[in-house]
Amino acid sequence: MVETPEPLQGGDELRRALWQEANRVIIDSTYSGREHQAVGNRWEVINRWLGVPAAVAGALVAGGAAVSALTGGNKGLTATLALIAAGLSAARTFLRPDEIAEGRGLNGDRFISLANDARTFQQLDLRSSLSDDALRDRCAHLSKRRNELRESPPRHLPAWAYKKAKDGIAAGESDYENDPLWLEYPS
């Protein structure tokens, strides 16, 4: 689960409300970020599965055409390889898996960055001597960033990405608790 620290002690109701809103931003952004990263990873695999065979088939077509031209060899094999290379290249061009992977990964990183900023707000700004107005403005800015990210493409996420993100978060992939480097430098 996403690690959320204890709320501020004391009776300052505004700071408690701001802490709770920051907590919602942290949780929502962590889930959204991990979902986008899962989709990006899937498209990276698709990119490799289309790209490598297309490159190999293209190289074989070029080599086969050269050999065929020099020796009058098997034109059927060269034509078959050319069709395979063209089909794979067309699929890669149409699907744009490299662009989709990059866009999803970048969106995931933006959501994780927002979660980190919200955590900093929660842990440092709310414990500082900043004025109530300054704290409200910072929290409103975090919420606005979350909303803008959710409204910007690519927006739609498949159900399997949510499950993968949820399972990863539950396994501790988004916290520092079991990270060897974090354990090496205790607070």
C-alpha cells in the first residue's frame, strides 16, 4: 500500500484538511503513475517484438535481393521476406509502439513526480511556519496539477494496468520500507 504518514498532531483543522488532500493526491498520483508505467512497459515489449523482426527481415530482404540479382536465385523467397518486412514495418508505423511507450512512461513519471511533491508538501510545508494562505495555494497547485495530468492524453488506462499497479504497490514497490539503499541510511 502507498505509505502515508500519520496526520499532524494538534487541533489545527486547516492543516489536517490540507494533509488529507495531499494524501489523496499522493495515493491517486501513485496509482496513476504506476498504471501509466505498466502500459508503457507493455508497449516497449510490443515495440521490440515488432521492431527486431522487421529489422532482421529487412536485412534479409536486402541481402536476398543482392544475392538473387547476382546469381539469379530464388525470387520467391526474396518476395516472401519482402512481404514480411513490409507487413511488420507497416504494423510498427501504424501502432507507433515506441511513441506510445515513451508517452505512457513520461506520464507515469509526471504522476510520480506529483506524488513526491505532495509528500514534500505534507511532510515539510505543513510542518513549517508558512501562512495558511500560502499552504492553501500550494495545496491548490498540487490538486490543479493532478487534474491537468488526468485530463491530458493519454488518459485511458486498461483494467489490467490498474491491477498491475495495485499489486505492485501492495508488494511495496512504491515505498522505501524494503529498499536496501533506504535501509542502509536509516533516518
